[in-house]
Amino acid sequence: MASTDTTAKDGTDLAGLEAGLDALDAVTTTRTPLRETLLRKVLPPITAVALVLAVWQLLVWLEVAPSYKLPSPGAVWEEVRTAWLQGTLLDYIWTSVSRGLLGFLFALAIGTPLGLIVARVRFVRAAIGPILSGLQSLPSVAWVPPAVIWLGLNDSMMFAVILLGAVPSIANGLVAGIDQIPPLFLRAGRTLGATGLKGARHIVMPAALPGYLAGLKQGWAFSWRSLMAAEIIASSPDLGVGLGQLLENGRNNASMSQVFLAILLILLVGIAIDLLIFSPLERRVLLSRGLLVKS
């Protein structure tokens, strides 16, 4: 009888433990109220921008620098208005964004298989791994002069500079992600017959996704910076006027308001790409791994 009571008691304890674990696993998915969303996600960046503009205008009022060195926010806004009325504002943005995204896609197509090969083939890793790390630390602007000499002043030169800047980051990001995969995952995949391309598709790439995504974000940053360096240095009527060339035109014209306009547009494009592409991807990956609560 005593042993029966002990069994019953153990069963009750196990049931209570299971219920507690279920309660911990349960995630409340109630939708966040609109007011709370605005306060947490919209208000902070608006406040930061307003604070920067206020400090900027205060510096102008205090005349810490001549107006030709430090234009007012109103002067920069006038540049925006003029470019919009002339129909050139969107052309500046689209010229650079189209080049940057297309070059990044090329870099993605090259860097992904290269990263897989480097991570999985020891000889290739020993031969190319240090070169990729060295290329990643090389300033992208260093590639502009040889690219101009090799390819001339055309879009091919722009894409070459983007590739040389972005491919090492994408490949190294994927290598880092693969290195962090638990060996048990790979052994389990081989046991189930996931080898070769099938293993890369169903085991390696999904498991390495967080590191790969970090490499993609860094690759885009290198792509964008490489493109701006190329547009600033290499100018030609056949290339059109992108944001980098707009920045250089402002310097040549001694127009700080135009320089500030170009800097702000470059910054806004970088923020927009992150918010529209990489942040949703990162959120989706974190949600799929249970690392983020869906609200």
C-alpha cells in the first residue's frame, strides 16, 4: 500500500511539473495596442531626430561657424525642395540604390557558394580564408583606381568595386555561421541521408542562418560604402548623378547645403534598406527559433 501511495504521489508531482513547463512554454500573442507601439517604436526615433535638428539650429544661431561651413536646417531643406521641384531628387536616389542593390545581388550570388566551399573544404579554407579576411579589412576606396583603369568609367567599374567590397563579408559571415553549427546537427543530417547539396540546403544553411544574415547585413554596408566611394572618385556624364556624385558636386561648388543634402540622403537610404529588408528578415529568423516573442 505504501508503494502504491508513493507511485500516486510521484505521478501527481510529474503532472504538476509538466503543467508548469507547459505554462512556461506558452507565449501570449495578444496584439500590442497601437498607442504602445507608437510610444515604443515611433516616438524614440522622432525624438532623436528632433533633438539633432534643435542642436543643429542652436549651433547655427550661436554662429559657431560661418554659414558657408555650417548651413542651417532650413537651407538644407531648401536644397531638398529645389531638387524635388526640378525632378532630380528621386533620380539621385534611384541611380545609387539601383546600382547598390544589383551589385549586392551579384555579390550574394558569388559570396554564398564561396562561403560554403571555404567552410566545408579544408584545403580551400587554408588557401583562401586568410585572403578573404584580408580583403574584408581592405578599404573599398582602394579598388576604385584599378577598377577605373581595368574597366573604364562605366557601370561595370561600379559593380566590380561593389563585388570586391561585399563578397568577402558575405562569405566570411556564412563561414562563421557554419562554424557555429553544433556537430550533432551535421551527424544527424548525414545519418538521415542529407549529404552534399541536400545537406547544404536542408541542414547547413538553415542552421547557419543567423551568422549568414549578419554577413549579409555587413555585406550590404560594404556594398553601399564601396558604391559611394566609387561615385565620389569616378565621375562621367555616362554614369549619371548618384548620391556620391551629388556629394562631390557639392564640394566642387563649395555648397555645404548640397553636401549636407547628399549626406542625409545616403544616411536615409541606409536606414531604409535596413528597416525594410534586413530587420524583417532578422525578426523572422529569431521568431522561428523562439528567440523573440511575437506581439
